[in-house]
Amino acid sequence: MDRHPPAHKPTTIFDLPAELRVSIYELVLFLPTGHIINTSYTSSRYYHRYRTPQPSLTLTCRQIRSESLPIYYASSAFFLGTFQPKWPTIIIDINQDPRLRFLTQLAPESRAMIKRLYLGISTEDVAATIEALVDLFAGQDVEISEASRKESILVRSPGHRVGNWQGRETRAMLFRLKFAEPECDA
């Protein structure tokens, strides 16, 4: 009788073919309703809890991170807050706008992977915010347009939301940012 059973190497996810791992990542990371990034906490006291959310799966090891982050950013729709009456009119510093802070904290290569992004903008902020976004995504082919009614429902936000700030009626609009697929050299 053998005292020592044969040694079996434990099976890991890396023993699976890359195509199967990609399928697993897609199932784990894709949310049909999109990822809602909470931008309602503007105080630095609370904000640390809401920094650049990434799935826990991407934090397990470098190989999983490098394989799964492109899938997470490319297959997900991100919705960044709606009208914030504390941040009216012109955005002087993009890092100070809680709706855009998520984007500024991402590494440029991560931002480049995002394919669908929705952003609630006060009608008073539209020009300045779009200008800041164009600067932020410089070098990328990005189309910025008002979201459709269907998209507004998808992200559970009305296309136009009326609010009141300091006695003035203000409106918020939902914008879609669509990034072009990188061209492949054949």
C-alpha cells in the first residue's frame, strides 16, 4: 500500500484556454444595466469610498487584471451622476467636478478602453463640460450627443430633469459619449 498518494497539480483558471477565460470574464463583468458611478458624495471625507470603482476580480493578480480590464471597460456602459446643484455653471477644474472625477482618476489607457459613457449635465454646464471632456479624451475619436429616450430609460434617468437652484429653474440633460473602435492594421 502506497503511503503517499500521487501528487496532483492543482488546476487554476490559467490552465484554461484564453478564449474560455475571456468568456468567463465577460459573464462575470458585464451588467446589462450598466455601471452607475455614484457621484453624489462630493466631500473628501466620503469620497474615498467611491474612487475609480473596478471589479474585485481585477484586483486578484496582474494577469487577470490585464486580461479582464479591457473587457470590463469595453463591454460596460458607465453612467456618471446627474445634475448636481452644488456644481452649477462653468467647470474651472475638471478634477473638482464630482461627475468627472471618476474619469480623471483613471489611467489614460483605462479611459481609452471605455466604449459607452453617459453623463448627466446641467444645461448651464453643457458647453464647459463638453469642452472639458474633449480635452480629457484628446486624441481619441469620441462622439458626444444627447442620449435618446430609450438610453435615458436604460440608465434610469430622465432625458431632461428639472431642478431648482437658488430660485432658478435648471435642467439636466443626459449625454452619450461614444468612442470609435480603434482601426486594426491589416
